[in-house]
Amino acid sequence: MTAKAKPDPFIHPITRLSICGLLAAGADWVEFAALRDAAEISDSVLSKQSVVLEDAGYVQVRKGSVGRRPRTWFRLTAQGRQALEGHLAWLGQLEEAVSASSRDVTQGTANPVNGRTAPHTVPSPD
Amino acid sequence: MRDVARNPVALDLLQVQRSRLADRLRPPWWYLTGSAVAWAVGFTGQFSLRYLPRVDYWATAVATTAVWFLLQWGLTRATGIKVGPRPLRVLRDGLFYYRPGRPAAIAMFVACLAIGEAQFFLLRHGLLAAAIAAAVLGVAVEVALQQAWLREVRQALRDGEGAA
């Protein structure tokens, strides 16, 4: 399956991109502490961003406990995976466009139009 | 399955983060010890068939499977990462759907069958010492393959190859 390249406002912030990228690595479920340590973010940031991703339907959250200690597990949904694929494809196009234009500048053949479309701006999630 | 993050823009940061995640999946000492015990119990099946006919073979198979799942559960709790067989898919598609770490998982299965058959052959010919040696070798091989399986899983997590 090839996802359509398009920016996703929910995934674009780097912390959410990290969370989705880590969850897409291949593990079925990843625990809160493992995700927090791997992404090197604080508890509060992970809580806040995971709620946004959960509300968007990109991340599934399972809450449990071991004794008195609460444990939260995350996994990427099919919708989240598709959105991540699309967003990364868009980032790839952006990177290509940027490197092509910097090549043009280096070669002294800079052309603002140059037959390419400008990279998209990311719409706000609100 | 393909890596959704195999992309030059996002990969630099994600690779570092995925490496950190994969490094958490190093098995603790009790996991390897428990695995060795589980395989040792499993390989006693042929001996019990021969010398203890009143002990059911399925009992050792169930005990081995139970210990193995208990160890997997413990590893998941200790590392915070759940990987491994998805029971319904394994039932539906067999071992060939076992991802990530499929080659090592298949090797474990094949080695288990081969060692079991070798023990059966040796015991039928009254070669008890050789059968014990085969069982000991079998435990070592299975634990090594289990290590290889976890190594493959870690590599898959690093590369994003286990992406479902």
C-alpha cells in the first residue's frame, strides 16, 4: 500500500512524529515509560500529545495496572499508520524539493518557478 | 509490511529513538535461565515416554508452553515492549506469519522437531547417554536461537522492518 503524500497537522509536530514513528517500528504495544524514554520527552508531554493522537484516532491506548502502579500501553491504529505514511511521503517530497532548489542555487541556475510546486504549508489542527 | 519511516527527512531522529527503544529489549538473566529450564522440561518428554509411561507426554508439552508464555509475559512487563506472536494470526497462518524474527522462530521450531526425533531414535536403540547429550545440546541450541530471535526483533525495531 502506498500512502498519498499529504501533510498531517496532527503528526507534524516533532514530538507527535516521534511517538508515531516509534509506535510504527514493529512492536505490538509500547508501554508509557518505554515510549517516554525512547522519545526523550517528559511524562506530561507524552500524556498531552498521546491524548491528541488518541482523539484523532491515530493511537489506541490501553490502561491497566500492576499492583497499585498504573500502566499505560500504546499502539498505532491502521488510520494512524496510513496518516504517518502519507506525512512521511510528503516530508520526502519536501526534502527533494529543498535539495533540488539548493542544487540550483549552487549551480547558479536558480529559478523560482522551475516547474515544481512549492512545498505545502501545514494546516493548523484547529 | 514495510517501514513507514524509511525516509531521509524523518529517519535521522527516528533511527536514534528506535535504537533506544530496541535497546530496552535486552533479555534479563531470568529470561534466559527460564528459557533453558522450559526447553529442558520439553526435552524430557522423550525420556518420560520411554521410562515413565504413566506420565503423559502432553503434560510436558503444556508445561513447556506455559513457562514459555509466562516468560514472554514477564519480558513484556520488564521491557515495556510487546512483540511476538499474535495468537489469532499464528493459529490462522501458522509460524510463517510470525513476525518479526521469523527465520529464528522457524529455526527454533525445526530444531525442536529434529532434536525430538534424534532423541526418539537414540532411545529406541538404547543409547541413553547419547539421548541425554542430545537433550543438553538441544537446550543450548534452542536458547541460542531464542537469543537470535530477540536479536532479530531488536534489529527489526531499529530498522522499522517489523512494521505491521
